[in-house]
Amino acid sequence: MTLRHITLIFLNISILGYLWGMLTLGLKISPGLPLTPLLTVSSFVFAVLHAGQREGWRKAAFFVVIVFITGLAFESFGVATGLVYGSYHYSDKLGPKFLGLVPYLIPLAWTFMVYPSMIIADRIIPTAWKGLKKGLVVAAISGVIMTAWDVAMDPIMVIGRNWVWEVKGAYFGIPLQNFAGWWLTTFSAVGLYYMITKKIDEKPLGIPDRWAVYSYTITATTTIVMALITGLGGPALAGFFAIFPWVLMGFLRTDQESV
């Protein structure tokens, strides 16, 4: 079994897990498994394996470390001060927390969603763009693509009591500052990745970018469907219009790939 096959297995595990989660939520039955940590880990492993084959293993290692630390740092500072996303705190539903502030699953989730957001952003900009210009533009667009996911996801997680907003925000109870914080976190992580790894020269193994688009699409689609199932029609509609232009562009820009 090749590394490419193993990567595809983890992608399929994630897809099947998300489909099972939607089905059990719709039927109002127990999924039988702790889906949130399992899907977070399987999607994270997929992102790491895909990045290693697309970017090269040294650059992939930098990507994982940079996004993990950036996500954890921004989240920890945000919970402690309320200055990044607004005033909020995590419940105990997502497991053990770093310094009692942020569940360890959260920076894993940042990593596996920032990665396909970055790939889509990279594919939709002109191929001639290089260097600092490319890095800044990819980082900025990645932030928008990543934040689009949160438009539908955040209200669901609040309903599920995974985290609690301590203020009443304008967007279905969520502060608009939260979305600016999501963009800033992603922009910082991807921008740092490009700056730190710009001189690393590797020969990647090669793997379809379309797989990363699949990863973003199934996660985003599941979020929208779950919002509908739980009666959050407004966030579901807003999420659809925020997310699917990027999904469409991702598929269009990878339509010539052999998968």
C-alpha cells in the first residue's frame, strides 16, 4: 500500500464520518462513536499526509507547527482577554485544555481546515505570481475561505455548548469581531508559513489538489446541513453563499487533474 493510498483512506474515513454524523443527527440517534475527536484527528492526518506529498515533508512539518502554534496562541490569548474574537470561553465538551483555556482539538482543527483553504487560494491566483506578493495574496484569500466555514459552523457549536459567548453579538448572537479574528489568525499562519519556507527547495511527490478541495467541501457541506437539521436556517443560508463560491472555484481550478 502506497502513501498515496493511505492518504486517500484517511480522506474517505473523514467523508464517511461526516456523512454518518449528518445521518445520525437527522434521525436523532446516537452516532455510537465520539465523532468530533475522531473526525478532527482523521482530517488532521489527511492534511499532514497530503501536505507532505504536495509541499515536501520539511515544508509540511513547518506548516503543521506554524498553524498549530498560531491557532493555539491566538485562541489562548482570545479566551484570556477577549481581544481577538470577542469574549468567550470553551466548555469541557471538547476535552482537555491547554492552560485550562483552549481544548487541544482546536489547533488540530485549525490545521486541517487552514490547509485546504490555502490550497484553494493557491490554485485560484495567477500562476505567474511569485514571492512575497503570492504569499500575501494567498494568505489573505485563505483567511476569507477559512472564515466562510465559520459562518455556518460557529452557531452550531454554540448550540452544542462547545463554547459560550459572553456577549450578545450581531450575527445570531456571535460578535462580528469573531470573523475578523478568524481571518487574522489564518492570514498570520499562512503568511508566516510562506515567509519561513520560501527558501526551502524540495521535490514533492505530487498528489491531486482536488483531494484537498474534497476535504474542504465535505466539512463545509456537513456544517451547512447540520445547521439546517438543528433549525439554524439563517446561518445555513449565509454559510452556503459564503462557502460555495470557493468550493466551485476550487473544483474549476482542479478540473484537469488526474485523481
